[in-house]
Amino acid sequence: MQQLRIKLSLVPILTTLTVSSTASLAFAGGFALNEQSVKDLGTAFAGSAASAEDASTIFSNPAGLTRLTGNSVVGGSFVIFPTVKFKNQNSTLRSGAALTGNNGGDAGVDIAVPNLYAAWSLSDTVKAGIGINVPFGLATTYNKDWVGRYQAIESKLATININPTIAAKLTNNFSVGAGLNVQYAEAKLSNAIDFGSIVRSRGLPIQPQQADGLVKITGSDWSVGYNLGVMYEPSKSTRIGLSYRSPITQDIRGDADFTVPASVSRFVAATGGFTDTGASTVLKLPDTVSLAIYQELNPRVAIVGDVTWTHWSRFQELRIKFANPNQPAIVQPENWNDTYRFGVGVNYAVNDQLTLRTGVTYDPSPISDEDVTARLPGGDRTLLGFGASYRPSKSLSFDIGYTHIFSEDSPINETNSTGATLRGEFESEVDVLGLQLNWQF
């Protein structure tokens, strides 16, 4: 029975490289990153599959490359400033005694998200390009002694995506594009372990929360996907874009490193559990479909809009496997839901050199309230964006964008295998600033 308890206690600890990547409430629904083009940041990412104003269309709709003339390079960077704060509401142990600790501080971690795109004109109708971007990611860190330390302390996911692309104009108003996505994923997380509760249940004279241990898990993988797009332009003032990004499955493999306090080390050693070992899990990244429109109302004003579907229901469970034979596979339900994102924006050309942008987007969370974990304390989001482009010459332009993300408060009632229940509410908001340079040659 004790061996079973020890094995089950790994569930909240090893919600590893998948659930750890879900804490990116700061960025987009689930753990996707919208930040791929600073121009799109200015419209809160509305209409990106139809905008096709520079080489960043490689990510949002590869067919848009056919609208570009000559060759170009686009380099940009986003700085994301998330604020994530927890308010404790009677978090308890299995016995009903209060969980000790503070509220965790500001768990949001400021991060920079760069990207780089290049496009070449092979002929009047055929274009090629390559993009290097970050489609998924997160970084959150709580205080080590916070009340929810048994659920999460540090969660970090970084991805790098290499996206070679080809596009062709089949008729004067219809284009197609396709790209390959070679993606690297690297993840890290840590949790505290309440060994006091574990050994107390076996009669050892140690109190819960008096013998905390720690686990740190790291892992990585390379995988491959693709993206497709079509662009239809019924007139010079209208274009409609439809794009698809395939699912990618990352077979994350790495190491689980445990720290066991001396007071319980003999007991733990006798069980064969909580020893440093290999760990693996399958991270199912979603596919997406985006339908967007760009419509000029007059030579200076254009509206953009989109509906984007994300297949988050691919993530229905977390299945962990261990190299240590004393730690069998663990399955934890997640029950994520597919989402629809809606956005609308406006571009206003002040003159031939300066364009202003604004937009608003509603981006719902794929997680229902009853499935919220400390690694993903995000609710539905509303994005409000502003931006500008300045073109000092025909070959050079600069873009700046800013989006504020309003996130609904997110309640949590999460119980781990030792019976510790984290109850409370998360409040969060995010500021995103982006700068970009576009050089045509």
C-alpha cells in the first residue's frame, strides 16, 4: 500500500513536460504563442492569415508570399511582461489543516521571443522563404515556499521552429503555399514533495510539511510538421486567406532528479521510489485552421478580421513513463477543449510612409474551471493592440506594436495524491511590446 502511495504521489510532480508547458496564459490560449509578426501585434493578431504584408506571412499563411516583390528579410523581437498572482482561499492538507506558505509572489517571468524570416522571388509566380520562430512557450516561477509548492514551482518550455516554405500563384487572383516545420522543444519543471505526509501515513513521527523534498525534470525532442495556405483575391481591395498548421507530436525524453531530505532517506530508499531516473512523455501540440479577410474601404483605410480554430482537444491526458521499473506509467486526465478565436482590426495609412493600426481579439482558454492547475492559471483573454509602421525608403521599414491582454480571474481547486488541496484564485494580465525591421532588396 505504501509503495502505491509513493507511486501515486508522482502524479502532481511529473505533470511534466506537457502540463508544464501549459502555463503560458500570458501569451495565447493554451500554450501557443501568437507573437510571430509585429505588424500583426498592432491589430491584436486579427486577420494575420490574410494580411501578407511582409515575409512573416510564412508563419500565418505561406500563400501570402506571392504578394511580395523582390527579396526581403524581416527580423523582430517581442518582449512579454506577464503578471500572475495567486490569492489563497483556505488551502488544506488531507487532514483539513492549513497548507503553510505565502501566495507565491508574481509567477510571471519576463521573456523575449525573437523571430526571423527571409523571402526570395524565384520568378514572377513562384516564391520561396524560410522562417525561424517560437510557436509555443512559457516561463513561470513561484516562490519555493509558496502554498502551492506541491503543485508547481518552476515551469518552462522553449521551442524553436525552422519553417522552409514555397508558394506559387496559380492564377492572377489565386495562390497556394506550403511549408515544412522542423521543431525543437525543451522543457523544465520543478515541484516540492511533501515527504512528511507520505511517511506520516506509515507511522513515522514526522509531521506533514516538515520534510519537503524536490524534483526537477528536464527533457527535449525534435519533431516535424507542416503548414499549408491559400490566398484568394477577388479584387485589388479584397483578399481572403485560409491557412492550416498541422499537429506536431513531441516525444519528450529526459531526466527526473529527486532531492530527498535526510530524515526520510532510509524509508524512501527501501521503497525503490524517488530515485533519479529517466522520464518521458508525449506532448501533443495542436493543429490550427485560420480563415481571415483583408478589405480596403478606401485607399487609406482597411479592415482585417479572422476566425481561428485550435484543436486543443488533442490534449486529453498526460501519460508519464519512467525508466525506473518501480515507477509504472501514470495517467492524468486533462480534458482540454477546442477553441475559436475571433479578431478584428483596422489599418490606417496616414501617408505613404506612416501606417497606424489597432485591433481587438477574443481568445478563450481551452481549460474549463474544474480542470485548472497551478501550472495553468489562465482564463479567457481579450487582447487590445496598437501599432505603427514607418517606411523611410522603398527598401527599409520599421514596425512597432503593443498589445495588452486582459485575462479573466481563474479559480483553482486542485488536489494532489497526498491530499493537499490548493484553493484560491489567480489574477493575471500581460503586456507585449514588439519591434521589427523589414529590408527589401
